[in-house]
Amino acid sequence: MFENVVIIGGGPAGLSAAIYLARADLKPLVFAGSPPGGQLTLTSEVENFPGFESILGSELIEKMRKQAIKFGARIVDENIKTVEISQSSSKVSQKFVSANSNEFQRIPTNSIIIATGAKALWLNLPSETRLRGKGVSACATCDGFFFREKTVAVIGGGDTALEEALTLTKFAKKVYIIHRRDFFKASKIMQERVKENKKIEVIWNSVVEEIIGEKRVEGIKVNQSWLNRSSQSESVKSATDSTDLTDLTDSTKQLLKVDGVFVAIGHKPDTDLFKGKVDLDEKGYILVKPVESVKSVTDSTDFNRFNYQRMTSVSGVFAAGDCADRYYKQAITSAGTGVEAALEVEKYIVESIKY
Ligand code: NDP
């Protein structure tokens, strides 16, 4: 069967697109991934999705799925293994997606929405995995509220880490930034803001070796073996100045009592599948751009009548959510761009039928 549209991704972007396309009677086929649901299912309560004062991330996803199915979307909890895009004799490129289940499926489709999301990078410590959602988080905007008047640590030295730390100062009484170097790679303006914020203390040249706590985060084990290196930063206290660090038997390691740990060492968009198929930026985020610059559309100006904003470098292939978002990475912004992609798919299908 030739599909109108295949949506790859079952997070807020993919499911919001599915709701709109299902209500437009286009019967979208959603590959929601395995396990489905994206980053929202990793967070606990969500308190910043308009309309819900407080809802579990997994519950929010479940509600979106039900809403999409109610209007006629079909959702398959499988990962897409390959995407093929080829030029046909017509002006509309041919697209196939293949999923691997018991049976190998190759599905032809008129259009595709890529909504595969991004994954926060983690330290990959066993204790970090065990305590995720129990004091370990990768999203201060989502979880900062739960650390009112508590002490937290943010790990990383880029813009995300500094932004997370500043966000957390609205709630926490004390915020440590643990960074493995003696200088930040974050923008100067963010460094200035951090320097001026009295709630923030930076522990330089340090890596977190373990997160302590059984049922909840109670502290972190910090390895300061790099401490002896000369510091380029005079602006901030060195780790030894912090009265909250307690020496452990090994003199290079210290214990810092914290209630929460925010890992902010970067994100990786889930776009490996699309390398060489649609244009990506140097970090792997999918580039979306107005249709004027879409490469695989022929010279026809007919497609230009509508100024597509969510179309990738390939005609009929759209992207939404964190896989195409370097900056905002919020559930609601993902849902918003998912809706934009859905509205553009509707336009695209009407236009492409003419060829
Ligand atoms: P970055 O890659 O810029 O920074 C990641 C940081 O984490 C680096 O300091 C890095 O250390 C550190 N790090 C990486 N791996 C580890 C590890 N295993 N253990 C300890 N530390 C580690 O990622 P960001 O998410 O901060 O930023 C990504 C992009 O998004 C950047 O271009 C940034 O400017 C942009 N951004 C812009 C914002 C804005 O304009 N408002 C807000 C947030 C992000 P090291 O320094 O040693 O490499």
C-alpha cells in the first residue's frame, strides 16, 4: 500500500503531527520506535506543557497516542531501519521506509516526517543510570522545580551546562558546576552571568566518578586528579576552596553532598539513519529550510507557491522536533514544529497530486 505520509518518531513532535494529519483524514503511519515515546518518557513529572499543571511524561505521551489513534493514525512501536529516497521520472521523488519486525517491510510513501528526537549525552556511570529520575536529570527546565532550596550539581562546561545552572538558581539554594577543564567553552556572556551569580560555585578540573545514593541522589564522588594543573581562570574559586567537599581516603577524590545531579554534556540528534540522505549540520541536526533551496525538487516553481519551513533538503521529506532543533529542545516546541510539519505535508500532498 502506498502511504500518504510516514512519521518516524513517537515523541511529542511525531505524535502532534500524527494528530493533525489524522484529523485531515490522511491516515498517517507512525513508527514510534522501540521503546516508544522519546525523552519525555525518561523524565518524571512534566509541569510546563500548557494545559497540564502536572503530568508524568509517560502519561502525556500515552494521551497523545490515544488522541492520534482516535482520529485514525496507525502507530507501530518499531524502529525504522532504512530510508530510501530516489528520483523518479515524475517531479516527486520516491520514498520508502523499511522497518524490521519479524517480517521485513518496505513501505512506499508520498511524504515523510522525521521526528526522531535527540538524546542527551550521559556520563555512562552505572550509578547515573540507576538514579535517573531519582535525582539524576538532563533537563533543568523540566525538573528544576523539584529542587527548591536544595543543593544540586551540574556537569559540563558548555552553554547548556551554564544555562542549566542559571535555571537551577531559581529553585536551588546552591548550584555547583563540575567541569573537567579549567575553562569553559560556553559563550562569554553565559560565563559572565555564571560568575555574577552568587548561588553558583564552579569546581574545576574535576570529573564525577560516581553518584552516591540508594533510592535518591545523596552526593557525588569527584575526582580532582587534574587539580594540580595551572588554572587559567582567576575569576572562580578552585575546588579546594569549597568547604562542602569532604576528603575521601584517596586524596584525589572528594565527596560532595548534593540532592540532584544535572548532566549537561551535550545532546546528540538521533539522525544517523539520514546521513547522506538529507542535509545535516556539522552536529548532525537536520537542516530545514524554505523550499527555494530544496535541492531535489526540479526547476518547477509550482512547489514554491507555498514557502515550506519544515522541509528538508529533499522534497516531501520534513523534519520536526529535537532532531532539527539545536536550541530549544522542549516538549512543547517539538509539538509545535510537529504541527508545522503536518500542515506542510497536507500542502505538499495537494501539490504533488498534480504531477
Ligand atoms: P557542548 O558540546 O558545547 O559542551 C559540552 C560540554 O560538556 C563541554 O564543556 C565538554 O567538555 C563537556 N563534556 C562532554 N563530555 C563530557 C564527559 N564525558 N564528562 C564531562 N564533561 C563532558 O554542548 P552544549 O550542549 O553545551 O551546547 C551544544 C551547542 O548548543 C553549542 O553550540 C552551544 O553553543 C549551543 N547552545 C546554545 C545555547 C544558547 O545560545 N542559548 C544554549 C545551549 C546550547 P570539554 O569542554 O572538555 O569539551
